[in-house]
Amino acid sequence: MASVSSTAPVAGSKASATAHSGVAPLRAGQGHSFFWRRLHSLSGIFPIGAFLVEHFFSNAFATNGAAAYNENVRFLTGLPFVFFLELFFIWIPIAYHAGYGFYIWYRGETNVGDYPWTGNWLYTTQRWTGAIAFFYMGWHVWSMRFNGVHLLTNSAAAFWKVQNEFHHPWAVAFYFVGIIAASWHFGYGLWLFAAKWGFFTGESARRKFGVVCLLVAVVFITVGTATMVAFLTSPQVAPPAEISTGAQIP
């Protein structure tokens, strides 16, 4: 979860007359926090952001039917050294990014009620969407990996397992909320990354890139929603013959 400073202007100062949008770039000379914040900012784009792109669009294979989705899962779970790829490029980066993000949230002070500027609301929204996305991912990993049929060894059951999970209305609602939270968090995180690393310094450039980041979030929400609709509207898929019908369904 990327961070942005939200400080009130000093009364009577020039800054109090005009509300400046944007975020100060990361600067050296701030002790160890400079390194950890820079690493936190970078990890949100790579590898976590790259994984999010892959995950959203590989799941979209569901729109091509159960066979296409299962084949994509078989390919991904059959990659060489898949355990280490996930460990070093997914689980450890997510654990650090989330853990340090919660630490930043704990140490930060928001003033949305006192100074309801756009930057403050975006700061708060980024915190909450990050928290929602984190708990959503935890539940999603548990339900897909550790509850019921093990997809790493039974990829042919992938579409069936997700479709059965969507039989629960609360699961559908949680998936949708999680998709929105992850999409917004990544979209605004892109903007924060570019601002903090100094890629866009002028107000006009930042506003234009903000529109691009908003469109990124909308695209992700659209793709995620279309994937959910594919699972919900496809004919019920029977479990593979080698899977016992008595298997636990999440």
C-alpha cells in the first residue's frame, strides 16, 4: 500500500491560500525509512503489480469456457520451480508490501475530517482498499489452495471449484468488493509511484497521468467483473472423473 503525506498548511502562510495537489517525491537523507519506503513503493509495481496484471487477465480465460480456463491453470501450475517463483515473486513481496503498508498507516495521521481535500481522501481510500485487498487475497488463497481440491495437482477441477464457490452469494459479493479494492489500489498506486519517483513533476502532467491511472483501474474492474460473470452464467461444470464427488467444496 503506497503512502502519501497529508499535512495541513500553516495558517497565514502562502500554502494556506492555495491547496496544492500531488505528493512530494521520495528524498534521500531520511535514515532507513527512505530505503524501506522506496522499496515499498517499487514492490507495489514490481513484482506485485506485474502479478496482478497476469492474474486478472489469465483468469479472464474463463470467458472462453471451462476448458480454456483449466488449460491455463494447468500451464501456470506446471511452470518449472513454481513454488520458488511464487515464494520470491508473490508471497514475500506481498507480505512486505502489506506489512510495511500497515506500519505506515499505523504511524500516519490523516486529517480528512479537518481538511477534506482530494489528496487526503485519496490517502484514506488507498489505505482502506489496500487493507481490503490484503484480507481478500488471504481468503482467496486459502479457499483456492488449501480448502477442498488441491489445484496444483488437479488443475482440471479449477473451473468447477470456482464455479461452486460462487454458489454462495456472500462469496460473489466478497469477490466483487475485492476486485474493486485491488483495482483501485493498483491504479492509484501507479500514480503515487510515478509522483514519488519524480516521473511527473508538473501539475498538468500529474493530472493527465491521473486520468490514465483511473482508466487502468476501470479496465481491471471491467475484466474482473466479466470473469465473474463468465463463472456465474456458464452451464454447471461437473467435477473431473478422478475427483470424488464427496470432496469438500469451499
